[in-house]
Amino acid sequence: MVKRFKKDAPVYFDYRDVKTLARYINIYGQIEPIAKTGLSAKQQRQLAVAIKRARHLALMPFVAQG
């Protein structure tokens, strides 16, 4: 379980911060579900958008290595 933030805390996920976003990606390259991240629904949506932007700009891979 990752649980890094409180549910009520305002969080901004920056698509350029690949190190932080990589914590929410599993070994297959998929975004971790809410149950594992411990984020609220709104934060999970913001996280997904940030990861998708980073992937589109080639900052993160779309699939896992290997």
C-alpha cells in the first residue's frame, strides 16, 4: 500500500515529476487503483491525468520494460 497523502489534503500531481508518478505505476505499467494508492477519487483522477500527460510527452513509458 502506497498511502502518501491525506484524503482532505489538496494535492497537485505535476506531469513533469516522473519520480513521484512512477510510485503509482505497477510493474506492468498500469496505474494503481484507489485501494492501493489511498487517494481520494478526485486525487486519483488528477494522478491519472498527470500520468497520461507524461506518457504522451514521452516522459514515461506506455508499457513496462521487458
